[in-house]
Amino acid sequence: MEHPNNVRDDITTLLDGKKVLLVEDDAELAERIAEILNGCGVVVVSAHSVETAIRKYRTVEAEYSLLIIDCILPETETDLEAMRQLEAELHTELQVIRSLQHVMNPTLTDLNTLTHARNRRAAIRNRIAERVARDGGLLLARALKTAEAGPDAADCPPFLFFSALGSDDLRRNAEKEFPGCRWLVKTGLEDVLLGHIRELLMPKSHNACPNTPPSSVPPAGDEPPI
């Protein structure tokens, strides 16, 4: 296996001092990815919704060299704020469930509380799902492609999409609309992120070697669970 420092050196050569737009609604994950890229000299501009990403893409006074986009995104800042409030409520219910589900000899009150918390958890998850667009990343990519270069999009920066689902239909749509894009499943994202970026940006003649990190995209029909 190729030494990680070799990959990091290549990314530094390709992107040192250049800007990357990172669009991810999970603030902690976005921060970790930004730290990885910052370590290679990359200037990361982060956005957490489709709305904010479009605004930053149009207003930041520099060309982006790469777009890293989560495929499942809230479309507006209002959706994002509502989703984060719901996630806080979900965390509260999970704490209740964890505190009661292994209680020995639970009382009737304990059982009723546990049932209520589980029902609330399911309802909150449904409400969170209503606040995100399953194809939000593709909607964003289309908007950025049009904003950059019109229908041809010849000058549009390359795309690296990632998703917790690894959904076949989303992947096929992305690859059809954005030839040459890369698709990365979030499982193990940080371990292979730089390798995928190098494969996307480096000329193929320099990148076709036996030590190139393998793609993390699972075979069709073998997607990780939601």
C-alpha cells in the first residue's frame, strides 16, 4: 500500500493555496474534512445547505479548484436550522432510551417512558427526513454547473460527491450528468478522501499505478444501511 505521505504530498502539489468548496450539513464532519485539507495547504470554504453553497460560490472572489458535495442536503438555511433543532430533540430521546432499555426490573412508569421515547425518536427521524433533499447535492451541482459555464459547463470545477447511502440511482445520475466525477461513501471517508481527490485531479498518466488507493464505492446491491 502506498504511504499516506505520498498522497498528501500530491494533494499539496495540486491544491496548495487553492480554494475548495465543501458542502456538508454535518458540522463536525465538515470540520474534520476541512482540517485534513488545511493540512495540505487547501483553503476550504464551507457551506451547510444548498442555498448557502450557491451564495458562497457566486460571491467568493476566487475560482474553486474542486467541489466536495454531500448528496443529501437541506435546501435552505431555514431547513438546516429546523433540522439541527430536531437533532437536538432526537439526542434527548436517545439519552432517555439508553438510560432505560437495560434497566433490571423496570417499573410500569419506566416502560411507558421508554415506549414514549422510542415513538418520539421515530417521529423526529421522519421530521428530519422531511427537511433534507435526498438529491440535494445533485440539485446543487446542477445549479453550480449552470452558474459557472452555462449548458456546456466546460470550466466547471470537478465534483467529488459523497453520501452515507451509496445509493446506486444517485450514483448513476451523478456519473451521467458529471462525467469524471468521483463518488465516495462516507463510511471510511477520512481514510480515503485524499486518494479520491488525487485520482480526480491528477492526470491519468501520473495516477495509474498499482499503489493507487482503491475506490470505496461498494459494488451494486451492496450499499451500507441507512
